[in-house]
Amino acid sequence: MRKSVLSRSALAAFIFLAGPLTLHPAWAEESAEPLVGRTFSGNYLAGRLAYSVNDTVAAATFFRSALSLDDGNALYDETLRLEIEAGHENQAVQLADRMIKTDQSNKLARVILATRALRSRQYAEARKHLAETAGTPLTDLTAGLINAWTFAGARDAKGAASAIDAIAENGSAEIAKLKAYHAGLIAETLGDRQKAEAQYAKAYDPDNKVLRVTQAYARVLMANGKADEARKMLGEFNAALPGHPLIEQEMASIAEGRVPQGDILTAQDGAAEVYYGLGAALGQDAADGFGTIYLQLAMMLKPEFPLALIALANYIEGSGNYERAIEVYDRVPPSSPLAYSVAIARARDLADLDRTDEAVDALKKLSAAEPAKRDAAVALGDILRDAERFGEAAVAYSTAIDRAAPIDRSDWVLFYFRGMSYERAKEWPKAEADLQKALELEPDHPFVLNYLGYSWVDQGLHLDKALKMIEKAVELRPNDGYIVDSLGWAYYKLGRWEEAVTQLERAVQLRPQDAILNDHLGDAYWRAGRKFEARFQWNHARDLDPDADTLATILKKIESGLPDDPGATRAAKNGDGG
């Protein structure tokens, strides 16, 4: 079966820590049973419902209302977590102030209050709150790093170094690198670039390149008169992850003989970097949303922090709340080097909200405004293809291909998607040429082998060659239901009914809810003489919501079966069919 099995392109994940840093948040306990009371219960249940559909903002609002009607401790912890997760900074701070009057050891409340104090440059006050958060590996790591930045804010280099040294590594190389990274940032912020370089050297891993460490290390190398080393380091990163806008910006600065400008200039910036790095490492699936909470804490200190905003929007997209993700993307400053990628991600979210025309308009304008870049054109093609506007999609992919010159191996995907679009637009000669070009650039890629092979089979062309291609695709992806279906359909077209049944049964096991696969299996049953099973399978396919044309065909088969003579396709088993 022809199927676009590549996932949609997405804004690159900007994760600070790459590697097995396992973080286990252990701040808040679950709330007690809700108190009885009609209005309280209504707000509580509404909050639960909102949270179940990933609307954290509404959930926080409902829980706050419930708490205002009964100020017992039942919902304090959960409401505080929801308030900060939703970005309700003022409400979270007010609630944290109330909570520590009765629960002085509440870790999340203390961290929120420490963050508020640090933002106001009340460094001693921040340390007082952080001292109450000890007890888990995550809170100890967080408190140690934030403590170090409070000393840096007070221009106390020794105090900062002592705070970092006191953080337990517990045998973790990643924590050791994280400590060295922040020690380097603090030294750089306090003007000691030689010490900063030494610390960044400890944090840098050439075999596991991390964006923020690479940026910082290259920057200080350039500042210390080591432009060649800085250039080499950035070039290696760019080779591993081509086109990252932040790396490209730094490379351009060094090419002009300028030291790249860092974005960590104050203790507040440094603490925001702590929260961002840990929030990104925790991930969107962290227990009780603590990845999101850390990112929100980062933005308490640095509201227009592009990397934290992007990570937060990515998390929100993962929960399917595209409206809120767009709101977060809109907070990324237009001047950021990441603004172009953000605009593309925003357009994809619009498309996911079925606001396709808005998405298309935005991407057309972006593509026209940046004629040297192709990502907007690729995204435009993807969205138009998903909307089944195949002719327009092919035009968009053509723009991307024109901008890709000279063509290299990685561009196979552009020809694959354009070929798919041409085929669906019934421009087969163009589609065939593109799919063959994709296969030339990326030989034996299972998606291309499957799509071209299936297309030939479906048209009764080059059947022996097509069969070999699809068999190769199945060998490469044996558990892909669509590719297994293609193999079964090739056997069907060759009149090898029993082999067709075997493969199509397996395809349906892999993809039981696909109407086309179930329809194909019904056809194979019929040709194999299993007519009762065929009608059962067609009825099942009918109930799986096929498109209108497929449904009409299925209904006709349920009523009348298939013609007795399968036609030329059966005869094709004796030849190439081309």
C-alpha cells in the first residue's frame, strides 16, 4: 500500500542534555479526597476534566476556584503545580507564600519563592528558600546550581565555586559535565575567561555534541584568541547537525573576526539556563509535568528565552493543545535566529487545527521573504499534501528542490514527497521519474521501494521488478503493515492468491483498523475461493470509515462479489507486465 510513513517535519528539539541523565522529581504528594460541596465539587471535577484533555490553563483556573471555596489543604499541592505549569506566575507565587506558612518544607513552593527572590536580586533570601528543598537527587542538583548563581549574582566567585563543588555527582558523568558547564558560565559572567575555558573543556564531549556547551566553548575560545579552534568546533557541530541557526550565527560572527555574543549575562540568565537545561532533560513525560514546570521557572527569570519557549511549545504540541502551543511560539522574539523555524512550527500547528489556509498563507509569505531557505517550502508541501492539494504540493516541493542545489543524498526525501504528490495528482510520468530519482539518491530505502513498487503493481506495470522491490522493502521493515500489504497486493496482481492471502492477513494483523488493507484481504479471499470470508472482510472494511470512492467499491463487492475473470493481471504472473 502506498503510504506516507515518514512523520511530519518538526522544529528541531533543542535539548540541553543529551545522554542518560535520569531525573526523578519528588516534590508534591497527591491531594487528598476532594471535600464534599456542590460548587466545590463542580470546580474540582471541571478542573480534572480540563487536565484530562491537556488544558492546563483551564485546570489551574478551576482548581484555584475550588480552593477559594474551601481553603483546606486538600488541593494546595495540586493547584500550585497546575498554576506554575500553566504559567500563572502571580497566582503561583501568592499560593506558595500561603503554603509555607503551614508547610515550611514544601519543595515546590520553596523553589518558586527562591526564583522570585533571585529575580529581585535578593540572593540571601533565595538561598534561604533553597536550603529547605534538600532530599532528592533532582532538588539537590537544582538547589546546588541555583545557589551557585546566587553567589555569582553577588559577585562571590568563591561562594559560587563552593556551591557547585558541593553538588553530589553520584557517579554520573552527565552531572559532572553539567556542573562544569555552569562553572564555566559563572566564570565567564564574572570575567574570568581562562577559567571559563578550562571548565568548558571538561563539559565538552566531542562524541556527544551538545548545543549550549558547544556555543559557550566556541565563544570563549574566540575571546581567548583561539579562532581556529572555535571555527573547527563549530564546523564539526554543523557537520553533525547541519543548518542549526544558533551555530550558523556564531560561525558568521567568527568569520567576521567577532566574538559571538552570549545570552547569559546575569545571574538571572544563568539560573534560567539551569531550569531550561533540567526541564529539557526531564522531558514532556516527566511525572506530574515537572519538565514543563522547570521551563516555566526559566521564564520567570527570562521571559523571552527562545530555547525555553520552544521546548515548552514542543511539550504542549505533544499533548495536542496546538492553540496554546501557538501562543507560546508567539512569545519568541522576531529578532531571534530561531524565528524562522518557529514560524514554520507555528504554521504546522495551524494546519493541525484545520486552519490550513492560514498555514499556507503564512508559509508562502515566509518562503518568499527568505528565498535562500527551503524549509518553509518543504513545510508548505507537507501541509498541502496532507490537505490532498497534490498539484499545489508538487509546486511547493519543486521550489524546495530548486533551492537545494546542488542536490545531495539527503534530498531524496524531497523527490519522494514530490513524486508522491505527482502520483496522487495523476501525473504518473513525473511521479515515476521523481521516485526513481529518490531511489537513485537513497538506494534500497524501504519507503521509496514500497511506493514505487506498489504504484507499478497497482497499474500492472513491471510486476516482476516491482515484486522484488517490495520484497526488499518488507525485508527492511518486516513489521510495517502498509509495506506488507504492498507485498500481498503484488502477489494478488500476479494471481498468486494463497501467497496474497498469507501476506494480507499479516498486514491486517499489523494494521487492523485500516479499511484499505481489510478490503484488499477480502479481494484475496474471494480469488482464493473463500467467498464467505471475503464478504465478512469487506463488511469489516466498510465499517472502518473508508473514503467515499472506496466505500462505493466495497458496497458493490459486498452485493455482487468480484468478476469471475480477474483479467490481465492474472496472466501477468507469466511475465514482467511492463
